[in-house]
Amino acid sequence: MKKIAAFLLALSLIFTAAGCSSSPAASGSSGAAAPKEKTDLVFADVGWDSIKFHNAVAGLIAEKVFGYTWTETPASTPISHEALMKGEIDVHMETWTDNLPDYAGDLAAGKLTELGVNFDDNIQGFYIPRYVADENPGLKSVADLKDYAHLFPDPDSPGKARIFGGIPGWSITEIMEKKVQYYGLDSQYNYVIPGSDAAMNATIISAWDKKEPVVFYYWEPTWLMGLYDFVLLEDAPYDAAAYFEGKTACPSVRVNVCVSNDFAASNPEFCEFLSKYHTSSALTSEGLAYLQQNAGSTYRDAAAWFLKEGHPELVDQFLTSEQASRLREAL
Amino acid sequence: MEWLFNFPFVMKPDLNAIDSAVRGFALWASPVLDGISGGLTALVNGIGWLLAHIPWFLLIGAVFFLGWKSRKSIRSGILYAALLALIGVVGYWNAMITTLAIVMAGVMISLLIGLPVGILLSTSRRLNNFARPVLDTMQTMPVFVYLIPALLFFGLGSPSAVIATVIYAVVPVIRLTSLGIRQVDREVVEAAASFGSTRMQALFKVQIPQALPTIMTGVNQTLMMAMAMVVTCSMIGARGLGVEVLNAVNRIEMGRGIISGASVVILAVILDRVTQGWFGKEEK
């Protein structure tokens, strides 16, 4: 009897504590006429290092100019998109608009706020290592792959080759699969989906270390492309309609900065800065290269270097003159 | 007052050195690792080929027969056969065969390693104490920490999936075999000794038969843990039901997730019930 009573008492204490601790935060966001400015920002972290770099740059400005604190929430691409629309994530620095099949619909329905283009000069496609390209000068385009199936054997199905695609959940994964079928490669190649970013990177690095031939889908800017020498296989010129059937090269994807509707309403000044946040693939790669070359540096260090020494002109582009001088003092 | 709440001494280990060491090892040991990888792939492909070449009605019939015999009731047999047929009806038959091949390969290797190690551990308390932290690590180390080196060593797909499954699933059979043998009544062992049996004879003819219910529980748990690794294996390129679940999760397709998840559950339950009934100890 005593044990039951003690247990019930403990349970009720836990629930009371949970209720008290969550109520101020929960009740604040509903129905306020002028939404309170958020000072603790939540950025999306979909796992790529380029987004972590951009989070660090925007976060550094958030801290030094606006006096905010910020955190990153790890989530996969579709899940961070859902969280952004719900308002659980405030800022998504790299919305790869083509990888989210519902993006256009959601934007039209007003479920999120698109502030501007982060960069739109990235490249995607099938890559081969430089040593394979050097040894096989005839292998220049995706169509050529049908003559080189013997280079890429699939240990899981003897007699066939394998070509690695994207991660489950990305639209590009299906488009690349259609591309393999369109060029008639599916009779010789198995389209293998690695299952996760980590598995894909590990497979590519392992092949590079052993100097084995490998053909795989990848994109730039990434640390992998910056560190190793891979060659993009050419394809037919881009055409909007044919692209979705896999018949042409991939267009540069518009990578946007998006915020949740709640955040757009509560932090208009910060959103103005974000709408001026334009970089490029080359600039992002520079930031990532800094990280690779300076062992032990963090994304914060790279962001600080980027704004202070790498590209100080961007500070004037992103911020008003008063904000810019505040940032320069802090750095 | 900050010093009270911030840990005072931080010294980060040299992570780059660890990375280069692992990658260097992958390169240096490449012949051996490729051999292991090839062997595992052949094993999984062989089992897969065998299962794929059994006509579907024979497989369902086999499940019916095993279910009937192990649970001693025709209704169980019919139920399990119907559930298995359901997996086929939702279109996951081939995926199920692929998953079954990987799971069976993993369980076979786990038992081949686990049973002897369990028997070995039962003989000495000191060995047991040494092994316990190792077994704990194998079960609690976050899976991707040893999966990424496994990918570097053995490549994407079935070999790494089998290795991951073995590392996770071999622990129950080791623990329970060792436990079962050590828990056999000392008086029974003494009686055997008094009749003139050697230690090995006592082990194989007295202790192991007495410990069989516990050992079979270990085998059953190993099977269950191997099934639990199915989705993780799909993240490192193994094909089968896990890929369906992964796709569903990544695309937020809840219907697909529920159906593919249910197929995994059905497969696990059938394997569980069928292997449990074999040696008499039943869990209701």
C-alpha cells in the first residue's frame, strides 16, 4: 500500500513539473497581435557541411549584430521542411527546391516564407574519379557509360555493373533512376541507393583509397568534391520538361533561404538581412575548404574568417551600414 | 562561479590521426577484408538464391507445418501461413526473401561464433568478467560508429549488413549460453563426476542438455535482434524490406511505413514462434 502511494505521488509530481515548465513557452505563441521578437533562433541542419557553414555565418551575424542566441536542429530534408512549415524550425538556409516534390505547392499555399536565393550555381550529376577519366578518355558523357560497364562490377550481382544514386527521399534520386533507364543503361547497371549520406560518402572514399573505379550521383558544393578530384559526366543540355524524365543534364538548383511564417512575422529585421543573403557555389566551397585545410577549426571559425578576411565585401551587401560597422567592431 | 559548472579540463584527442589510421588499415588489410567481404556476399546470395527458388506455396506450406508442429495446434499453423501470405499480398514477397537471406546469414554466423564462445565463457569466471564489458559495448555502441569503418573495410551492401547484424545479435546467445550452463545444479554435475565422467563429458552430456531451454532462449533472442537490425542495414545499402521502411520514413509516407513495418513484424513473429516451440520451453 505504501509503495503504491509513493509511486502515485512521484507520478503526479512529475506530471505537475512537466505541466508547469512547458506552459509559459506554449501559451506565448498563440493569438498575440504583435508577435514577440524571438531571440533564440532555431536553424535547420540537414547534415550537409555547406548548410552548417551558412548556419554559422548567419548565426554569427545574429549574435554580433542582433544579440540573439541560436541553435541547430538536425533533421532530414523532408522532415526539416515539415518542421519549418509548422514553425518548429525558424530558418532553413539551404532549401534545395528541386529535392522537395511539394515545395512549389507549399509555397503557393503560403505555408512558408521564401526570402531569397542563397546560391543557384550548383552542379549535380554522375561523377567518376579523375583516375578513371584519365585511363578511359572515351568515357565523357552519361551515354558513354554503356560501353564501360565492365569497369564498375557489382559484387552483389555478378555480371552486372552498379551505379550509385541519391538518398531515399530526394526527388533527384528518382530522376537519376529515370536517366539510367532512358539511356538504356539499366540492362547493364544496377541502380543502387546507398541508404544514407554516411554510407554514400564511405563508399566513395573507400573506392578512392583503393583506386577502384566507381560511378555515382553527387553534387557541389561539398567537402567531398572540394577534397577529391572527380569529373562530371556530360549530358544533354538542360530542358525543363525533359529534365524530369531524366533526359537532360541537371539544372542548377535554386537553393533558397526560407523561414517559417511565424518567424517572418516576429523578426522582420533579421529577415531583411536574410533576404539579402546571396552567396555562390564558389564562395561556399571556399568556406568549406578553409575548414578542411585548417584542422581543428570549427564552422564558427570558418564563418568568422569568411566575414572578416575571406570576403569582407559581403558584410556590406548583407547588412545596413550601421549593422555592418557593429559587426566589424565585434569581429 | 562559472568554474563550478563548466568542466575544467578539455583536451581533444587527435581525430585526424584516428581517421588516417582507420583508412590506412582498410587499405593495408584490403586482401583479407575483400576476401571476407566476398565470402559474406556469396553466403547471402546463396541463401537468397535457395529461398527464391522455393515455390511460394511450398514456403507457406512449410510455415504452416512448422507452426502446427511447434505450437501443437492447427490454428497456429493456419494463422502463421496466412500472415506470411499477407506479406505476399501487399507486394513485399521478394523483399521479404532478401531480408530473410540477410537475417539468416547473420544468425547462422552469430550462432557459429556465439555458441562456442558462450560455452567457453561458462568455464571460467575470470573470462566471464573480462567478456562482459566487451559484450556491453557491442550492444550499446551507437551502430553507425562501427558501421562506417565496416563500410570502409567491407563495402556497401550485404557484407557490412551481415557484420552489423552479427555484432549486435551475437551477444544474447553468448550471454544466455554461458548463463544457462553455469546455472545447472552443481549437484547434477557432481553426480556426473562421481560416475566417472571427465569434464568434457560432463559439459556435453549433462550441462548442455540441462541448459538447453536457456540456450534456446538465447538463440531465439539472437534471431529477434537480427530482425531489429533490418532497417539499420538498409541504411548501409542492404536491400529488402528495410529499404521500403527507409523510403517511407524519408518521404513521410506513413501508409507505406506502416505496411512495410507490419511486414517486418510479421516475419519476426513467425520466426520467433516457430523457433521457440522446438525445445519445449514456451513463452505465452
